[in-house]
Amino acid sequence: MSEQPLFKVTIDNITVEVPAGTTILNAARKIGGDVAPPAMCYYSKLEGSGGKCRTCLVEVSKGSEKDPRPMPKLVASCRTTVMDGMEVKNITSDRVIDARNGVVEFLLINHPLDCPVCDQAGECHLQDLSYEHGKAGTRYEFQRRTFKKHDLGDKIQLHMTRCILCYRCVFTADQLTGKREHGILDRGDHAEIATYIEKNLDNEFIGNVIDVCPVGALTDKTFRFKNRVWFLKPVDAHRDCKTCSGKVTLWNRGDEVYRVTARKDQWGEVEDWICNTCRFDKKQTSDWVIEGPRLIDRHSVIAQGHYAGTVGTHKPTETFEAVHAGRQPKLLMDIHSISEVNQPNITLSQLDRPAHSTDFNHNKD
């Protein structure tokens, strides 16, 4: 069997060689940096993904060496394969930038401005797109679409008003779990993610729909409203799991595990799928073997807290301990007895539900 031929493709004046059949998006990702177009629906591990959000549009200024004519329209880089000698413009094209601005404006037409309360804030791809291509105001003067709330069980929260219909969660449930119970209902501006009959999503790997969602439409109920990601310390950890690889990222505050997610690469895609047991049930540090701080892109708000502490495989250091000669806060005071805000027998971070008024002490004055 002969080897697959290599094609030369130039993207934003940078030439790279990739195997035949590679998409423009993956060729750009091989170069990296700003050359790689953003992608809200494409997911390399999911068959059939891509071609829906249109954020990855690029301009092909030269088709190939054999046919150097430019393509008349912008093309979706996640669905267009490279040709030998192809020349592509991404950030160097005014047409692409203008089209991407328009796509982002469409995505934000119905998206609620609830970033201050959304659990996806700080790691949301739509936030990044809005910062780079969004406008300060909106030209949309009509009422935003609203949807009836659907109950997906005790682990996954659906906020359909935030959904951009990228189909990632549908493909994940269809291809990974083998037991898909949710999908796209209705058509046009009434299309929504839902279950036809109210059913819980309880498959062993269904929690991965949370990781693939690029916005805050699908969130973890066990982490909901508990903390902000930039206050937590992401560390790589693993455990001996018979169901999945057991390789995860723990999001800690001190030694307290607030949530567990799959490890993601620089493009925000899951490296290894993890099971529900690892994700939802193993919330104690003693359940895991800590490997060391998770490397986060320095441009991310999560990295601004310099959580890594020392270089290597040491656990992240808490600022309080660093400035108080290693003493931990619990050795100085008990927050429950001092503040008298929570009920003394309740720890908010360990609740498997959102905090209610009954969890707090009421002022009797």
C-alpha cells in the first residue's frame, strides 16, 4: 500500500505540508496560533460535526497548482479539504473578518447576557468570539426566543436559551453512549435541544455532553453556582477506573474538589472521554493520584491567578498558606461558627444541588 501523498498549503503566508484529505481547519491547527480559525461546532472526535456554525469561514485565494483560480465564496474550513498548492487567507482577509463579525452577531441575537451567573464563564468559546469579533451593541429589536425548561435528570442542567445548535451533544450521545435520548426538536427558529418525552440522561458516559458544549447550554448540576473557574486550581489527576481511562482534571479550592472534567487540548477538545462515576461521584482528593498543575493558556482568565505556584509536579499552593507560614485557614477559624451564614452542618460545595434558602441561617433580628 502506497503512502498518502503530502500536499503543500499556504495559510496566511505560512506554508505547511499535510496529508491528502486534511481539511483546511486541521492544516491551520498544525500551524497554530491565530492562523487557526475558530470553531464552535466542529469536533475532531465526532463524525459528522462541522459546517453548522460558519465561524471557521476562510477565503481560498488560490485553488491549487493545477487550478489556481480562487474560490468565489468563502468556504467552511472544517469541511473543505486542501489541494496541493492551495493558498488560504484567514486573519489576513478583510472579507473573512467581516463575515466572522456577522456570524458572531447572529449567534448573539438570542443568546442571553447572563455571563455573570453562567457556570461556563471564563472558559466559554462564545465569550472569546464575542471579545474578538462582537459589537458593543445589537441591532436586533425584537423579543429574544424563549423555551420551556426540560428536566434532563439530577446531573445535567439544560439552558436552551444559551444553545447555538452546534449539535455536538447530539453527536456525542449518538456515537459515544449508543443510547441517545435527546436531540433536535422542531425546525427553524423553534429548533431546540430536548427529549421528546421527559427522560433523564443517565447513560454511563452521558456527562461528556457537558465537556463538548462550547457555551453554557449544558452544565454540571453538582458544580452549579458553587464557584467561578478562575478561583479554582486545575490539576491533572488519575485513578484506576474500569470504565474509562480515569485521566481527568480536578478543579480544587485548597484540598476541596469542586468539579471533575475531562482533560482538554489547546482547541478545547476532550483528550479522553471519562465516565459519570469519575465525573460526578469522585469528589474527594483521596480518590485521585495528583499528577501536577494543569497547563492553561496564559491568555485565559484562569491562568491570571498564577495557580501553578512552582514548576513541576507539585500541588498548587494556596495564597493564604503562602503568606501565613504554611498555616491553613481551618486552623485559624471555622467559617461556619464565625460567619453564622450557613447552617452549621451544611457545606455548600458538597451539595448535589443548587443552594436553597433553607441552607442558610435567617437573621432573627
